[in-house]
Amino acid sequence: MSEAGGSVAPQHHPVLVERVVELLVPALAEPGSVYVDGTLGLGGHASAILEAAPNASCIGIDRDPQALALAGQRLAGFGSRVQLHRAIYHELPDVLAAAGRPRVQAILLDLGLSSLQIDATDRGFAYAVDAPLDMRMNPDQELTAATIVNTWPAADIARILRDYSDERFARRIADRIVASRPLASSAALVAVVTEALPMAARYGGGHPAKRTFQALRIAVNAELESLAGVLPAALDALAPGGRLVVLAYHSGEDRLVKRVFARATSDRVPAGVPDVPAGYAADFTLLTRGAETASDTEIAFNSRAKPVRLRALARKQEEAR
């Protein structure tokens, strides 16, 4: 959910906003239509969609109370068209039940960090700024990056580095972290990770601690587990003709989205069967071919758009099923 800028000021730019609007607004034409922003952040996408779809209302979800407060300010002009819920996106069914809307017309999941979290220097997400090893999106939860770094076995730290960030030197980094305990700050962790890497790996491919910080953040916030939970829930929640857009920012997220979308858009018969019996056709159809990326122009304007991968699908109309 990366967005340029750290406030709700005009320079706050949601990633691929024009494409998201283009994909979701056709499902929001009817009065009473509902758009769910499962990762509200600072409300940039929600604001654009509500502007483009005057008949729609928005259910906004975020686990971060500070993000919800700022998004509420940004969206205040839409009045009763906006409902905000503090929750994790895999809790989507509970949120929709509380809102009395089990089926909705459009859902957006803009994954990863918001600019609020990236730019908040006291929360430990950024490797370029010294801060406590926190990395919690929900400040009320117990698990922090410091807990992982200072208490987990080296094997478990290496596992999340491999699984969540494709870190080639996962075991070397994990062993060096354990040997250097206790680590209290992001600067200390950066130094340890840098020292663990071979010299050639320290100066190529971006910041040497980027992958480690990504893996820790994903583990602290159980991001892939939450994504695995929300994707089937989001598909179930779509009304006929409803649309789902997902913006992923690293390979683990995108692989999971790709697999779920492939299953949802495949007929439930063996390959090669010439006619699909009634009731066995796929319920969904893809709106994008593969994963779409940001243009060079957008990346130049907002560097946080560089890793984004967009995928979208729609539930077929009931008469077409």
C-alpha cells in the first residue's frame, strides 16, 4: 500500500490509482454499491474511488489506529458513505457481518506498508533510520521485531529470511544475529546484517539489510498468513459482477495471489473435457493478463511503485454461470 508522502497532504499519491479506479468503478454504478478497502492506509485509493463512483459507499479496514484516524480525516467529506473498522484484513467476514453487507461489489487489497508506517521514524520499519526494533502495524500486539531478533533460534530466523524475502545468505545472517545479541535498534541490526554478507553482496542490489527488514516485518505482522485468509473470504464476499483488485509488493505475496486467482478462474473439470457441465464452470474471470506493473513515469514520480504487481478478477454474473 505504498504511497508517496507521510501525511494526508496533496502530495500523498496511492500506487496505480488510475488503473485501480478503472478496474473497480464499473462494478459500483448502481445505487447502494459497496466498495471495501481492506488495507485502507491513508485513504488515497478510497478517496479516488468514492469520487469516481458517487453511488457507492466505502467500508475501510486497517489494523493501524493512527492510519484509521488520518484516513478518517481525509474521507470526512464523504460523510455517511464511509464506515471505518479497525481490523486485520483476514477478518473481512466479521467486518462485513457487522456492517450488514455480506456481499459487496468491489474490494481492494493494497498490500505491504503504507507511507505512514514507512515514514514514521519511531516504528522501526525503515532500515535507513535508527529506531527501536518494533515493526508492528498493530501497536497493541505483543510480537515485535526485537522479540524475533533477540529470542528466536537461528534456524527460525533463517527460515523467514528465505521464505519471506528470498535472502540468499539467510543462514549467515541468522547466525550473525544470534551471535550479536542483544540488538536494540535498527542501526545495530543493519550493521550486523551488513557484516554477515560477503563483500560483493554488500554493494550490489540495493541496501544490504533490505531483505532482512522485509522478512522481519512480514513475520511480525503475519502478513502472508493474513493474505492466505483474506483471499478466499474476499472471493466469497463478491456479489455477481463484483470485482477484486490486489496490489502486491513482493514475490511471496504475488505468488499466493496468482495461485488463488488461477484456481478461482479455472473450470472444475479435467483438462480436455470439451463441454463443461452446468455447475462446474469457473465462477470468476480474470480482468488482467498476468501481473500489471507501474509505468516508468509513475515510478519516476513515486519510487515506491516500482515493485508493485497488480492482479484483478471479477465474479461472473449469475446468469452466465
